[in-house]
Amino acid sequence: MSRYLFRLTVLAFSLFFGALQVFAASQFVVVIDPGHGGGDPGTLHRKFKQDEKTIALNVALKLGKLIEQNHPDVKIVYTRTTDVYPTLPDRTRIAREAKGNLFISIHVNSAQSSSAKGVETYVFGITGLQGKSETEQKRIRERTMIERENLDIDGKQIDFETAVDIETKILCQAQREKHNKYSMEVAHYVQDNIMSALRKSSYKSHALDRGVKHKNIFVLCYSPMPAILVELGYITNYNEEKFLNSTEAQDLFAASLFKGFEQYKRNWERRQLREESEVPVLANVPAAADETPSATIPTQTQPVTASPTVDEKPASAAVVVANEPVQSEPSAPTTPPTQKSETATALATNTTTPAEVPVGAPVPLLAKRSCYRIQFMSSTTRFNRGDAALKGLWPVQCYEVDGYFRYTYGEAADRSDLQQAILKVRKSFPDAFSVHFDENGNRIK
């Protein structure tokens, strides 16, 4: 009997610790970033006592307390909790090391005109690139870097190219399309909740909705997760400054950010459950014919991120839908190879991209024909053959949409014929998915 009880005890402990490991692996991590701090006050107060750095920190700590009280399962990581100044690269490093699921940066706005007012929420993005030459695109990017949120403690413009390491750049560029989609989702939740609360507050007669916008902000560009930056109002406006300094306002903003966080987290949990139930285990599927084993890059079994269902869309759903990539259906179960499947695999893993494209030459644009391809990365940069961002994957092609280059691998007449090729790509790009093009080379959504 004692041996039997011992075995039951061991089994119980095994199940318990196994459950803890599953919980730890799926724990939601939110990174809260109060803007400025220490020797960088942000926008200085005018008539009232609190500068931007103080208002941002007060709201951030209130937000964190609400999350802690209502979601003890969530891990909260702050970039600062006192009046200190973390550099912009430090903030993105903290976010990256935390392996967060959401980054929320809190700021207060300013303008030369004292009449400027309103709340706005930003996600990363650069508009006006489409159809421009590489020189013009570079000029636009440089111009959009001139933002007060991109200044260091000495008031100097941060250098986007040298401030972070190459690994961080590659990580963020590879995941940007997926992150931007979910950034838009949470941004609309937050913006809508803030405006709804303001219209019921003592400040309702002054409330102005400035909407959700794209901006080239460093902490959004290099936070490897969905990320938003909220400007809570204009401290340069007398009425707005007075309200921002009040306990009512700071409680209101914290509660609104918390509601947006909750809505997004619910959707995140649903996506996690769908991924676990819908995506087949890929570990036992044979590798592609032209694939060689790698000791440094283990086989990835992560699923492609599922798109939110209709009931998960924020109020401004049209904007979110416009930025969503079409995800592939789960791969069909592997069947014994036949002559047809072997031919399809060869087609899928050997595109018509000229293999003789020299190292250092730009990745070629897609040929215009009806087919399925594997999209694995989106970036504002058009990479060259041999660039580290491609992780050795070749041959690849790209196509451009709204200033972003979408990188693809493989080609097949039928989506199912890409099954083995997508496994190869997911070793280095776990979120790769299939896309469909018509005979004119236009993506079919």
C-alpha cells in the first residue's frame, strides 16, 4: 500500500509541476513604460505642479496596481517605478528581456499653440513611402524621426541605426507585420475606452478624440511585441493641464488603459487556445527533400498566429482588418510520399527566383503569376541576398505594400503542396504563412 501511495504522490507532483510549466510558458507579460523621468521631465508644467514625467508615472503605477489586483496571473514589468531616467534603448532592452506580450508607453503631449488638445494613441508606422524612390523613402524616415519622443536626456536625436544591436533589429523587423496588427487592435481598445470615460467625466465638454495614428517612435519601432504609446492630453493647454493634474483624470486614464488591456488579453487567450486546438503537431513530419539538419536552429513547432474572430475586433475594426495578413489554414496530415507529392515539393522549395543573383544584390520582386507562396517576413527595408535578416533562406522574392516589403519563399499551384516547404521556413521564421496571388501578381485576400 505504501508503495502504491508513493507512486500516486510522485504522479501528483509530476502533474502539478507540469501544470506550472504550462502556466509559466503561457503567462501574459505586460511592460509598462512611463515616459521620461529623472533629469528628463518631458514637457514642463505651466500653471500647475506636475510635469509630464510625474503624470506619466502616476498613471503607470495606478495601471499596474489595477492589473495586479484583478489579474494576479499577469507579470508586470516597469521600465521605471521611480523618478529615474532609463534611456530609450534601455526601455526596449527591458521589454525584450521581459519577453512581453504587450508594451504600453504613457506620455503627455505638447504643442506651440495653447489651443491644441485631445487624446491620441500611436502604433509604429511610417506613412507616405509607397511609390517613392529609395532616396525619397530614406528622407521621409529621417524626417519622421524628429519627434520629441525620440530625444535622449540631452535633447539629442537618437540614432535608430546604431542605438540597438543587429539581433534586435532583425527580431523586430521579422515580426513587425504581426505585431502591428495586434498593436492596432489594442490601440483602438485603449483610445475608445479613454474617450468613453472622458465623455462621462467632469471634462466632457473639452474632450477631443484625436484617434489612432502611425508614428516613427523608437520605443515602438524596437519593442519586439505589440506596442502602443498613449498621449493623454496637452499640458500646454490650460484646461487640459488642470485636468491632467487631478486625481480624477489620472484614475480615469489608468482605468481606461486597464480596460483596453483586459480586452486585448481576452483575445490573446482565445488565440492561444485556438492555436493549441487547431494547429497539428509538426515534430514528426519529415523534412523537405533539399533540407539539411541544423544543430543550431531547432525545429520549430509553433503555429502561425491566428487572426482574431469577428467578436474580437475593436470598435474601429476596419483599420485592423486592413492591416491583417491572411493566415494559412492548418497543414493537412502528412501522407506517404507519391510521385505527385515529390514533384510538388520540388516546385515548392525551388522557386523561379534566379539562384545566380549575386550576394549583395537586392532581393528580386515577385514574378506575376497565379500561385501560392510562403510569406515569412515584413520590413520597411529591402534586403539583399546574404543579409543576416534572411537567416540563410534562399531563393526568396518580395513584393511591396504600403512601404513594406513582404518576403516570400517557395511556389506551388496548390496550397497543400507547400506543406513541407513551410516546415523548413518555420525553423527560422515560426510565424510564416501561405499567401495566394492571382495571375497579375496581386495578393488574394
